[in-house]
Amino acid sequence: MNCVWKMMSRRIFTISFLVVVIGSSSAVGEALAFNRGERVIVSTDIGGSDEDDIQSMIHFLMYADLFDIEGLISSPTKAGRKADILKVIDAYEEDYPKLKNVSEKFPPPDVLREISKQGAMDPAPAAGYDQPTEGSEWIIQQAHKDDSRPLYVLVWGSITDVAQALHDDPGIKNRIRVYFISSWNRRSDPHSFDYIDEHHPDTWMIQCETTFRGWYVGGNQTGDLGNESFVAEHIQGHGALGNTFYPLKNRQIKMGDTPSVAWLMTGNLDDPTQPSWGGSFVKKEGRRHWWTDRPDSVLQEGNYPGAKTVNRWREAYLRDWQKRLTWLK
């Protein structure tokens, strides 16, 4: 009974908006629950050539009250280090008093600094693994915590540290769930992904190749919901986090890693085939716990299969973020 109550209590906050039925243009009134209190580690290549990880980290920290954040790992294939995570935490620290006034569940900045770790700084060799890193060891340590909840590992960069952790301690597969923003990240470090695919096919994995692009491609981009107009009207001038986001050279929404957070916020965590702000996926053939992009042409946005399972929610997820940004004024 206690376990059931725990599961229900993590879904106590609901928001109402229109749900577009998968594969249909019709809409019905429905509500999705915000999942609360899920354990999460973010593995990111923040600080590299693409600034979307900075955008996604800013967004993630503005929703930090929803999660039990257990790690922020720097996992680049080239540029980017733990110091780049710490820079965003510095901005978060400036805004922390305002965020804390809204919710005591926002984690203190020093706690976030303490759980920030350096992971692999180079792609894995042909074997798919190399030597343990601070990041891979942290994944193993947190996976073995005395906690019955799964540990969600959101991979925004190289999956090297996850592969290393699985090699060093395969038993963590029963404790972790991975949402991998694949695409360029997979191509930048193919051996680590291939190692997981070949040697650990029973890993719980959402392999998101193109669905994530729906966060910034397509959907309702009229008026202030445009990629540039939203930044100019609702992010610029909104606290230190907003002012960290706005001066980036690309002053428009990309945030290609944010769908992993959005799925954890609003998805059916035991069934990734169901609708969520972070996409809806299909089971990979022959895999029990492995999902990937929906191939249906009706859900394709341009060249991106599955992207419409994200961008159909664009107004809902941007309006919700807009409300949070007002907390920083």
C-alpha cells in the first residue's frame, strides 16, 4: 500500500490542456500529470560548439523542484567540461532566492555543485569502454543507493559514461533507465553506443534520434511562440538564468535535449508509447525495454520522424515555462 501511495504522490500536480490524439488531427480535453520526485542524473556535453545544452540546462534548473537531482555529469566528446555546468549553477544561485520563495523543493546551489562530476573527455575506443571516470563511478554509486525508485539518466551528450558504468557493473541495468538524445551524440562516439547495443540490449533505453527536434521545429510558432520571439519577449531580462540564455550567439530556442526532461515531467514512465511533451515512441523490435522514434509519416516533421509527437505540445510547454520565467522578474 505504501508503494502505491508513493507512486500516486509523485503525480499530484496536474495541468489541463488539449491533447491531440496520436495519428489524428482531432483534439479532446484531457489532463496530463506532472511527475514529481523522480531520481535523475543529467549527462551533458555542455560547453561544446552547440549552445543548446546551455539552454536545456537553464530550463532544467528552472524545473528542478520537480526532481530529485542526483548528478550533473560533463560527458563531452570534444570541448566542454564540468566548469561549464558550474557556470549555469552560478546563474541559478543568483535566482535561487526567488525560486525558493515559490518552492522549498528547489535544491540549494551548493548541493548541485557537489553532485557535478567530470566524465569522459574523449570518445571511447573500439571496445566501447576504457577506464572508469568520476562520472561513470557516480552513476554506479547512485544506482546502488538504497532507493526503490529507478534512476533516470538523461544523456544529452556522449553516452560514454553510461557505457563505462554498464561495463564495470552490469547489475545497474536493473536500476537505471536511459533517455538518450542520440543523433549527433551517437555519431560522435559510436563505439560506446555500439557496445551497449551489442552487449547490453536489455538496458532500459529510449533512443531518440529525431523526435527531439520537434521541440524547435514545427508546431505553433505564431506571435510570441516563435523560436526568436519567445526568447526576446519571455526570456530576455528574466533573472540571471534568462540573461545567461539571451546573450548566446543563437538567440532562439533550440534546446534539443529538453525533450528528455519534458518526457520525465509528463510521460507515462512505464510506457514510452504514450503521449508526452517529450515525445511518444515505439518498441524496438526484439527488445523488451528499448524504444525509438515513431516511423509513421503523419508524425514526421520535415525529415524528422516522430517530431510531431513533441511539437503538437509546443504552446503548452512554452506557456508553462513562461509562467516560471515570470518568477524571476
